[in-house]
Amino acid sequence: MIPLTRQDGSPFLVNPDRIELVEETPDTVITLADGKKVLVRETATEVATRFHFYQRSLHVDARFGGRRVYDPPTDMDPARYEHPNRGRLRAYNERVEDRT
């Protein structure tokens, strides 16, 4: 998911796989696969950059080794996005202890 901002300033997440079209007329309008249109504050170039960083972030953990120069910057990492109206969601890693 990539973080974007509505015209009223409220942040939201959009699934980049559902984006069909991004237009600037002069406001940026995103058309989703189901035909729904969303008006956002970001420019089309910024939406495309976030989409690119999202795609690259899918492959960062899939390879062995450190970060590459062209990997997304850590401040654009979708996993770091925090919605202001709810607590940060965290994956729960349960450790199974040996009980013998």
C-alpha cells in the first residue's frame, strides 16, 4: 500500500495494483480499477515515484545482501506509514519455548 493525501488533508492508503490511471487536470485524479476516482494532493510524478518505490520494496527482502543504491529510501518505506487515527499495527512473533 502507498500513502497518499486527500484534498482535505486526510491521509489514506491505496493499493497500487488497483491504480489504472493517474491524471493531472490540474489536480491529480487517480482512477482505480473499479472506476472509482480519488482526488489527491500529490502530483502524478510523486504518485509514480511512490508506486516505483513500492514495487522495489517488494524485491528488497527477496535477495541476499545489503541495500543497493537504487533501492527505495527508507523514509518512503510503506511499512513505516502510520495512520494518525489508530495505533501502529505490528506483526506478533510468538516464540515457542522448549517446555521439557
